Amino acid sequence: MEDNPMHATRSVEARRDPQAWQTALDRALAAHDSEDALAHYPHVAFAFPSPSPNPYSGEYPLLNYRELKEWATSRGWRVRPAPERAPSGEKYSPPVRFTRLPGSYH
């Protein structure tokens, strides 16, 4: 298999497209049937990157929780970190828990 530099470039560009990540997150939440959903921190951080550098990882941005909370609330979700679900060694990038707000529609 040959290395395709264009593929690598598209991959890097895709990682830097917050709108695409937000759309994917929105679709995943819309398809979720239960009251709670967990999302991997890097996936949410790509959707809502902070302008500040991530001091814990060069692989993904720091998460902008304020922007994420506004977005989630507008879609009927409450959002908070789920450190109890973080794999060992990932205490600075715990999964993100989405909980349906009372009265929100599925």
C-alpha cells in the first residue's frame, strides 16, 4: 500500500473542521434512545475546540465547555464530564456525558 499524502492532508483538514464534528455529534445524539449518552473526549473536543492549546495532548484540542454547553442545551441535553468513566491515564480527557433535559423530545 502506498502512502497518499493527499489522504493524510484531507485527514488533518477533517480533524480541523469543527462543523463536521458537530454534525456527526448531533446525528449520534439524535439517534440515541436512552436518557444518557457518553462521547469520547477527543471527538467532542474536535467539535468544540478551545482557542487555548491543550497542555495534556498534542493529538486533539482542549475542549471549549462553554460553547459545548450552549450547543447541547439548545438541543435538549445537559452536558458534563464523566471522570468516573475515564480510562486509566486519561484523567484530563474524561468522556463527556450527555443527559436529556426534562421535557426534551427524542
